[in-house]
Amino acid sequence: MDLRDWMSQLPQQLWETELTQLTLPGKPGSHDAMSYCLDIKSPLLRSESDSFRILDKVFSCFTRPTIFKWATTQDKSIEDQLSMGIRYFDLRVAHKPHDSSSDLYFTHVIYTHLTVLETLLSVESWLESHPREIVVLALSHFEGMNDRCHESFIHSLKKLFGSKLCPRTESVLTLRSLWASGYQVILSYDDHSAARHEELWPDVPYNWANQRTAQGVIGYLDRKKDVGRPDGFFVSGLNLTADRYYITTTPSQTLRTLTLSNWACLQTWLQQQLPGSDPHSLNIVAGDFVGTLPLCSVVVALNHKLLHNKFIQI
């Protein structure tokens, strides 16, 4: 299934549906979308505990391979992920300690090889070739960044995406309206500095189960559905998470093997879900290893259920 231009290939009846009521495939928040290019030799994040920092310093021959196999959630570049249908990206941004340059990197326990701006330049280039596709970029964490760094970074983002940035004041977020305005990027920026810039949106709520079994994830997401959905964008994470005790006591496991072994159960649950405005509906659905598992095709297919909704005129 070719998903490079799946938004423009949706039935025309759905072009008037708010993006917040469609289901969009995404890369999850707890496992960074850029983990395919982690730098195994980079320092640990400042936020890691002192005990883990000491362990890493003394037993790096053990900790670094373990970090890599549990922090890596896919092996596809961001351009490939876009071409496979992903339209939401969680991007954790940080400035490396003791780095005299202004370069920013993505993070997940350690830092990436690629910088933030060179990666987002690839996103902008891909969007140029796919002018009717819309992406939601959620930037967060910002470890090691002060107000001056934020302002410089935001200036670079506005310069890079330019007229593609959809302002948060935009009241109609349908495909047809976004296409008419030339907007392709909804840029969420989870920091107080975003308030000064109308091009930046607030953070996107992320429902993260923090569970290592499909049953645990499904139970958590079903409970969240019973509470009701937010008014705007929100993410339901199908990503699995293992604690450090499980990681150290099951050395034969990796995040990939854990995800693959639980996928059948997650897929069955996902295929039963609905998009739309109902309190129990889903919006953005995030998962790991999108190159291996058919997450994107399943999530995109859910949108066709809206054609049977009485509010959609066929």
C-alpha cells in the first residue's frame, strides 16, 4: 500500500473533516522518532540519574549496547517514515553539555548524530515534493536550552518552514482549508516561549501507558477513552516500555522483539477503533518499528469508517 500521499488520496467526503477527527499515524513520545541515528558514543542526558551515570562510566561496554537496543525504535530515516505514512513526530530536543556550538540534537537517553535543523530541512524538502500532505511536529523537553537559545531556535524554525506553518489562530483545520492556505506544518512547541509566536501550537497530550505488555497498553488506553477525549489533537501510544529490572534480567530481549511479540494483540484492538468526534474515538496513533509493522496502513484505513457516519454527506 503506497502511503506517500495518503491524505490527498482520502475520499473527497473526508476533505472537510477536521484533522483532530481523523486518525493519523505517528511516531511515539516515549521513544523518540529520531532514535534510528543515536550516537552510541555521545554523553548521557543531564536528566539521567547519578547512579546510572556512574554505572555507565564504569561498565560502558555493557550499558551502551543495552541502551542502543532498548532506545532504538526504528531503523528508517525521517524521510522514509514520512513516505510510509507517518504524519506525527515526537521530537525531543536538547543542547549537548559543554558544546560551544549552537547545534541542537534529538535525544533518547543519549544524543543523535544528526542535528535538529538538518533533519527538519529534510522534512521541509519532503513536503515540497508532497504539497498536499500535512505533518504535526511536536517539539519538547529542550534539555540544556535557555531563553536565548529558544528564541534563536524558534527564529530558525520560522525561517525554515515559512508559509507552510499553520498558525494556532487558524480556526478551520480541514484538509481542504489547509490546502487552500498552503499550510503543511502544525508545529507544537512545549515551552512557555511559544506563547510569543502565533506560528507555534501548545503541547499535544500523549496517552502513554508505560507498560510492557499489549494487555497493559490496551487496558490503559481503554480507561483513557472512558474519561473522554481532548478538544484538539491528542496521541494514543501503542508503544511498549520495559523498566530497567526487566531489561537487565532478560538479556535476550530487545524493544524490537518485545514489540513484535505483542503486535498481533495490539493490531486486533486497533482495527476495532473509530476516528471522529465521539468521546471514545482516536486521533493520532503512535507506535514503534513502522517499517516492520503495518501500523500506518491500519491507522489510515480507520478513516474510511467516517464515511458511514451520519454527519458525512456522501
